[in-house]
Amino acid sequence: MNSIATPGVYLNCLFQPRVQVASVSPHCAHSHAPLVYPSCASGYHRRALSQLPQRLHIGCGPALQCSPASGAVVCSGTATESPAFARTSLPKNFDAAGTEQRLYDWWEHNGKFQPDESATGRPFSMSMPPPNVTGRLHMGHAMFVTLQDIMTRYARMCNRPTLWLPGTDHAGIATQMVVEKMLEGQGRSRQDIGREAFTQEVWKWKEQYGGFISQQMRSLGASCDWSRERFTLDTQLSDAVLEAFVRLHDKGLIYRGNYLVNWAPKLQTAVSDLEVEYSEEAGYLYFFKYGVADSEEYLPVATTRPETILGDTAVAVHPEDARYKHLIGKQCLVPFMNRRITIIADEYVDREFGTGALKITPAHDPNDYEIGKRHGLEVINIMNNDGTLNANAGDYCDLDRADARTKLWADLEAANMTLKTEDYTVRVPRSQRGGEIVEPLVREQWFVRMQPLAQPALQAVRDGDIKIVPERFEKIYNRWLENIRDWCISRQLWWGHRIPVYYVFPNQALADASETGRCDDYVVAKSADDAMQKAQLQYGNDVVLRQEQDVLDTWFSSGLWPFSTLGWPQTDPPTSDLAKFYPTTVMETGHDILFFWVARMVMMGLEFTGQVPFSTIYLHGLVRDEQGRKMSKTLGNVVDPLDVIQKYGTDALRFTLATGTTAGQDLNLSEERLLSSRNFTNKLWNAGKFILFNLEQLDEEEWSGLAQADFSSPQALHHLPLPERWVLSALHQVIDRSSTAHERHDFGDAGRMLYDFCWGEFADWYIEAAKARLYGQDPQAALQTRQVLVYVFDALLKLAHPFMPFITEELWQAMPHQGDALVSAPWPCSSGPVDTGALQQFEALQSVVRSIRNARAEYGVELGRKIPATICVAAACTREALQQEAAVVCLLAKVDSEALAFDASTSKSNGSSGEQDSSITVVVQEGLEVRIPMAGLFDAKKEQQRLEKQQVKLEKDLQGLQGRLKNPKFVQNAKPEVVKEAQQAALEGEHKLTQIQQKMQQIAHLL
């Protein structure tokens, strides 16, 4: 039975959160009700009613509702009375598995990922590279989601209207293959059911399975606006594709022609260069005789694909190759075809490869195709769409390409036309989707003229309108665009954007008689009705139309992604997403698709909107395994992000990916790095627990006061003790440096600075130093320390949030804070006060503590034993600062407070050796020393004996090294690196020996 929530009542809802709900207005408007954080920590959620934010959390699930009658919050769960002011008690360890989904749902359901209309900064927008709708999460996704989410969360916290727009790609080939396999399992095929029914089957599959990748990206913490999620076959995006095609065609930039394309025989479609992967495979180099016509001579030729001999239209040699120069201009006979072809000269031929003579098959090799164009060679296609040979192959017609190779070579051997075969590693082109060998074939396809589009894209980078990070990729971008070829945009598929070309037939009979549904006359239009109107105006009223069967390359629609997803070609009203968020701010993606996608987006954006689609292109590298190898199923080294999340948590994975590399560099993912990041999250969690432990006794007023603590003005630092001034100054420096790193997209540097400060300064030094005042007798000093702890930790959580969103939100909600959620909290203010004197003085304190710790360890002093010490400081201001922090020194270095002294004179200033009264002197830095009376602190005699043994061994080793180095034969005959290694070992030995001797001298005073 539902319970009515009243003020001061806690509800046990879905995910078992314990939430305090303030009274809500009887109007039941969610926007006017309080947002309630779904804390799952043990104990009650510690929030004063006055601190409750202004929106209602619906993230507890559908059971949480507003009652129209009372205006109270209703939830399926048990209401229990609680104190008016309760506290959060964090569990021992952060429970990533039990927290991440709860937090993510809370953020998403409360609109935290949508642009904040009240934000006053410059708009920040970014289009998510659309993963294939068939996709499953892999480390490449994890990398781009992490980096893009860091950018997005940072921009949102910087008070910028922020839109990270997600979506998926229809993935023509991949999706069609999946559904065809599904039909196969049902005993059906797409040909059996026809195009319309097949398309419906694909849509059904998409609705059932197409959202998996989006859900998996949520598990990575992607704070994109899912309410705006797009799909490349959505109606609005399809309209944009039609608009773009028609405009390009009307400008003469789209044409139909016969050119060489990558052909997948099993899929029976052209595929893009990006969808072809080259694998190194064992094969053969076949050497055979190409008979010279009307002579007894022959040209020795080598090939990896003997079956293509049947389509040869020339044999090429290098013009300067003396072996074959006399044959240039003569003719050869194609084996078994009785066709004469010319021996031509071309500088492309590599005289060192094979025999130096190259067979030319323009219809079946991209390099041969270019040579053929230069020499005007005939293009003879010998292959059908399914990979069998056609009538142009003569007696080999209807044989599969692999069978034709075997038979042709056997026939050549029988005719005594072979020379030999050699084992050879062949670079085989395979379809990325199906794995089949791709054939270069000449086919009639639709193309886009790229040269006119490329020039503005080149100029945009040259003029600085677009910045590429890292800069070195500008050369690659420029080189590709300067040598760009026309783009084959047609695919022989049924799933995708059908090309809006309508072939015009004079009558029904001719239309029915056409096997391909094509003819020479056609019109281009956005719809069948528009096409009919155009055709009737141009060809008469009795025409019959047949739409082009092919669909567009998937990259065509994704080339429009930055602006089509925002509503283009509709540009009204001025408040539209297109008006507010275009051009987008940044495009973040892998460097491997710089040409295939990013450059095309630049070209399309400039062509259709007159503006660059983004001002920055940020390129990340590949995620490799620990040994630097590319992850692949073949190697068995694929790391599943979901497995990593389950073991280490999302925050640890994200921090590892963000800090393990720099822009454009590949990352070697190792267990050690992941463990280090997980340990960092533990350090952060334990720091939070320590702070909360020291806030347990505070009342509501004191708690609220801590939330308002502000040390952002110079005056706020003046009255504080040294450790507080130091940590605040160091924090303000980190904030400035981190903000700068984010602005220049150096996320690795920002993360590493955060790590170093949080672990090396805040946790290891300030928290330890803070204990002196927290557990001291001065309440005012303890209050100041609590204020600084909360202020610094609040800023740390904000700095860490873009990298580690889940643990930081959970900690922040448990701390005194202002606002309703860390995800929408303001970024720490830059240019905070920095007390350089405090930085130097606390650095001196740290050095003193380290020196005492090192001396204790070196002499084997018992861990818990407190020792006497005298700190000698020449500078009066530093000496005074250290004296004021004597309690901190005693706490951190385990010094007896009754036996700690300060002195203005050092061994250098008073001329003494510093080794008097059975003391040792440690020189910390110029003008700063520590004297420690070691008598009775350790067994001096036993230590001296140990050092003597070390001295004897070192002297023996050093004597041997020096003897080798004095031997001229060793120096002259040994490898330079061996000599250098021996010299280095000798220097290190001398240094160690000097240290041991000095220590023995110090101990001698204690005996």
C-alpha cells in the first residue's frame, strides 16, 4: 500500500534509497517540488530542509508520484519517522555496482543532461560519433565516451548551455547482414520476401535490439542528452539526406559513372575504403611466361592473382630497365585467350619486385586502373557480381574466382608456361563486415565530385577556422584532401537511404522490360510525387518512373551529422537547436577516421550551412593491450569494458583511459594502470570518510555554515595557520592549471595534476597535518580546519567529477554543499589567492619531516617510538613558521613534543661538524638542518657491524670494476655500451661507499 510522505518522513523506495522529502505544493508541479538525492548509504541522508533543492527527483522509479489531492509525495515503500536532521554514514568501501545505475538514473530522470537555459556562458555543443545500431560496447567506445563526457561535464560546470547530442547509425551493411542471418535461420531470404517486407523486418530488429549500445554507453556515465537521441534513418534526418543529395546533384556534383570500386561478392555491394581491412596472409607469388607475339621470346611475369591474367590488357616495364627496353611497344599474347596486348613503359613499375615486369588488369586492380587511364588501356571485366567469372574469361566462365585460379595455373603448367611459385605474404583486402575477400571491380555507381568540396575544407584549416588536436594530423588531413578522389556513394543494399533518382520510361512496357530498372533518362527529387511532376514537365504525361534500387553509403548521412541532428535544413525559429548550438564546439573521435568521416563532415558543413561544423577536431588514439598490440579476437586479447567496470568500477576505467595517454597517442591498457586508478578512487573515498567522521558532532547550523565556507579572497587566507594557507594556495594553483589544461584539451595533464594533488598533498600531507588541530584543545582552530577540509574537498570533487562522476557525486552529496547535484554544480573559481610564502614554508616543513622519517628508517628506530630533535633554521621567518607548527612536525615525524627544540644556528654558521653529543645532523636544504641525538634510539654497535660488512663488499666490487676500466684492452675491445655500463656502476659504487663511510663516522660518535 502506498504511503504518503510528509515532512521529516523517510521513504524506502526502488533501489532502496533513503530520502527526505520536504512538503510540496498542492499543484503537484515537478518543477516546483524538491529534488531528492537517492542516497543508498547506510543511515539517513544528512540534508537540512533549508538546503533541499528546487526540483523533485522522479528517479526512484514510477512508484514515486505526486498526490493531486494532498500535494504530498507518494511512494511504494514504508515510511519511517526520523530526526529532523540526520547524517549520512558512508560504507567502508565505495560500492560501484550498487551506486552507478542509481546515480545515472537520478541524473537522467531529472534532466541533468539537458542544456540549462539559465546558463550564461558560451554554448557548448558536440555531436557524439554515432555507433552502429548493431554495435556492442568495446574499448574504442569507452575511450570516446570518456573523453567526450569529460568535455561535456566540464562545460556544464562552467555555466555554459551544454548539449552533447547522441545517436546511432543505421549501419547499412552490418545491419542487413544481421537480419539476413536471422532470416536464414528461419529458412527464408530477403529475395524470398521482397524489399518492402525485408525492410520491415529490419525495422522490427532495430526496435528490439537497436538500443543495446545506447544502454551500454550509459554504463560509462555518458551525460549526453538522451531526450534528443537521433538515428540516421529518422524522418527528419532522412529529409536532410534527400535535401543534400538534390542540392549536390543540381550543382552538378553528383553523377553516374563506371569506375573501379571495392566489391564484396557475397554481400553483392560496393563498400567504402573504411570498410576494407587488409590482413597479412600466407600466399604465393606465381611466376609465368608471357609470350611475346611473333617471336620465341617471353617476358617473365610474377603475380599473386593468376586468375586475373584473363583480363590483362597490357604488360608494363620500367622505361629504364635494360632487360626489357627492347620489348617496349611490342605485343604479348594473353594465355588461352588469343588476345594481343601491348608491352608499355611506365615509371610506376618496381624493377626490384618479382621479375620487374608487371601485368596490367585495369578492371581488377586499383593501381592497374590508374596505369590504364594514363595509357588509354581497354578495361575488361572478367567477374560477375557473385565472384564467379563471366563470359570474358572464355573457358573459365562460371568458375568461382578461387577455382579459376587453381585451374588456370594447372593449365599453364600443362602448357609449359610456368616458371615457379614462391611463398609470399599477401596483403589481402577483406570486408570489415563479413570478412570476405573484396574484389576491385568496375561497376556503374553514383559518385560525388570531391575536388570542389575539398578546397573550402582545406582553406578552413589553413585559416584557423578549424583547429586539429594534435596539430601533426593537419598534414595528413591536407594530404588526403589535396589528393582526394571522387566518392562512390551508392551501395547495392536494401537497408538505408534509397537514392532519390527516378528513371523515366516512355511507357509501362519498357519499364517492365528493364532488368535493372534503369535507363538513360532520369530525374532527381525528394519524393515520388515531386519526381513525377518533374518528369512530366520534361518528358510528357505518359511517363513511367522506377526509383533507383541502390541506397546511399552510410557515410553520406553521417557526413551531415553535426547539423542534420540539430534540425537542418529547417532553420526557423531562431530559438531552434540549430540556431543555438551550430556550429558545434568540438568533434572528438579516433584519428583513424579523420579522412573518411571528419573531413567529409567539414566539406558537407561548409557546403550546406556556409559554416565550419565545429571549431576543434580532437583526435584520440587506439586502445591497445598491455603489450601494445591491437586488440583482436584472433589474438584473444580483447578487453571488454563491461568486464572492467564490473571488476574495478566505471570511475577507475574512465580515469585510466583519460590519463594514460595524450591526444593522438595510442594507450596500452594494463591491469596495473586500472588497479592504480581503482586505488585512487579508494583514496578519495577514505578522505571523504575521514572528513565526515570529523563532522559527526555538528548541529544543523554548523553543518550549513561549512557548506558556505569560502576562501576565494586573499583576506580569507591571512588569519589561517600555515598548513591551511599552504593547502588552499596549492589547491588554487591546481584549479588554475587544471582549468587551463581542460581549455587546451589536455585531459591527461588535468587528471594527473588532480591525482598528484589529491594523493600527494591533500591526503598524505594536509589530512595528516589537520589531525593536530582537529584533535587538539582549541575549538576555533578545529573549526577553521574543518572549514578548510570541506572547502578543499568540495573543490577536489568538482575537479574530479568530469573524470570520475559516480564516486564524486556520492561523496559530494554526503558532504556539506550548496546546490542539488554535483553534476550541475559550478566549477571552482579560478585565480584564487596563492600565498607563495606559505608554499615555501610548508615545503620546508615537509622536507624536515621527510628527513626525520628517513633518518628513523635508516637507523632502524622503532616505528612507534617518539624521538628528540632540534631543527636548526637560519631564516627567522621560516623558523617562526615551523615553531608555530611544532605540533604538526611532532605528529608527522613522531617527534617527542617535550624534546623538540629550534635553533637559529646551523653547522655551517657556527663552524661545527654537526656531529656532537652523539647526534647526527641531516642537512635538509641551505640554512635548514635537523639534529637528532641518536644515543639509545637503536643498537649502534650492531649497525656499525652491518655497515662494515657492506663496506668490505662494496670495496671489493669497486676494485674489480676499476681494474677492468684501467685495462686498455677492455676499454678498446668491449662494446661501448658495456664500457659505459661499467663506468656508471663504478660511479654508483663510489657514491654508495661514501655514504656508508659517512654513516659509520656518525655512528662512531654513539659508541
